[in-house]
Amino acid sequence: MSFTTPIALIVLLIAVPVVVYLGWPRMAFRRSRDITSLLLRLVIITLLALALAGTQVVQSADRLAVVFLVDVSDSIGTVAQEAQLEYIRESMTRMGPDDEAGVVLFGADAVVDRPISAVRELAPIRSAPVTGNTDIAEAIRLGLALFPADVAQRMVILSDGRPTVGDTEAAAQLAAAAGVEIDYVTFSREPTPEVQITDVQTPNSVNAG
């Protein structure tokens, strides 16, 4: 239970002693009726105070929906992409019986490759977003649109963490405001072999012309 305006509960703390003092039965022959009346007043005052305080009852969701946001831009190599898919497969094996998962692929844009589903197997990738840029913000916004209601919601971003377009921070704040948890798993392109120059030979003389 939580309150949007908890200061309003002060009304309850002040009103209850006053009502009890003024309404306490002082005549024996009216005691039963007066006690009943007092209890009704206390219930009404309590309900009013809770309403003013903005009482909210929060129930934890038994189901979890996870959306994997997979970076397939040019900055991610083929080895890292296969590692991303293996990570998703492994994560799905640990899902609860009522949990669900979806997959969004993104580069310069974002596309839904797998809608939210309880199926534990990851089908082969079918979608092909534009890969020239990395727009994590667009992927987050699309992922938010996939979540069903009445479930705990989580996003897992599989990326090298190098957005080139979009406002990632604003999109993350939007997700946080919606109560969506965001996890980040870093995948980087495999390093390319370096070329090292060990010797440079030049002729002893150069003829003009």
C-alpha cells in the first residue's frame, strides 16, 4: 500500500482522538447505541482520510514479459550477433512457466522480429532493419509498445552501447516512467588484426624527372 499525499493522514491522527473523546458514551443506558455510532464515525473518518491521502494498493505481478532489444547495426560483427542470439536462447530456458518474451532488432530503425510469446524456442531471425546507424531510442520505444498489461515488464538491451542517432536517455526515462526495468548486456565487434610496420626501405638516391 502506498499514498500519493501521505500528509493527509495527519487528519486521521488528529480526528480520531477528538471523535473518540466527544463520542464516548457517558450514560450507561445509551452505551451500546453510542458505541455503535462512534465506530461508524471512526470508519467514515478513516475512509475519508485514506481517500485524501490517495491510497494505492500495489500488487506484484506473477508474470514477467521480457523484450530483448538486439543491436544488428554495422558496429556489431557476426561473432557478436551469434553470441547475442545464444544469450537469448539461454535466457528463455530460465523463464518461468507464465513468462513471455519478444525480440526487437534494431540498427538505424527498429523492427519486431518476435512478438511477445510464451514459446521457449527462438526461431531463426527473419527481419532486416537498416544497419547503417544505431538507434537504441527507437528500439526502446518500439519495445514499450509490445508489453501486455498486468505483467512485470523488463527490457534487455544487447548492444555495444554506441548509439549514433536518437535520444537514448529520453527513451530510457520514458521506460522508467512506465515502470519498465532495463538491463544492459554489452556485445562488441571482434577486434580486427592490427597491421604493424616493422621496416621501411627507401632507395639511396632519387633521380629527378
